[in-house]
Amino acid sequence: MIRQRAYELWESGGRTADPQDHWYRAERELNETTQERSEATVENASPAAAAEAMGAVSAQSAAVGVAQKRSRSKRTT
């Protein structure tokens, strides 16, 4: 993720400047995004929003489980 964002910054900056500057900026952006997500917890949400979030996580987990099962069955056939 950091590498991709650093590359995007390098491209948007005209492919100039120190690559480490792009890397550090990408890290900062990623850390800020991660911090914002961690502050948005189910405990801080309204009951309706918390139920919706929990349902979305459950649905996503179920989809991942199905995909993993399909992947394993393809390897065995």
C-alpha cells in the first residue's frame, strides 16, 4: 500500500524529488487513514449503525470463507 501510494505521489509530482520524501508522505497518509478508521469503532456508534457495521463484517467474513473454500477445492481437483 505504501509503495503504491508513494509511486502515485511521485507520478503526480512530475517524477521528481527524493523518493524517500514520497515514501514518508505515503506512510503519513496511511497512518492518518488508519488512525481515523480505528477511532470509528462500534462502541462509539449508535445502536443502528453498530448493528449495520456488525452485519457488514459478518457478510464480508462469510464471503471470504466461501472464496477460501472454492480456492481449496480448485487445488484438490
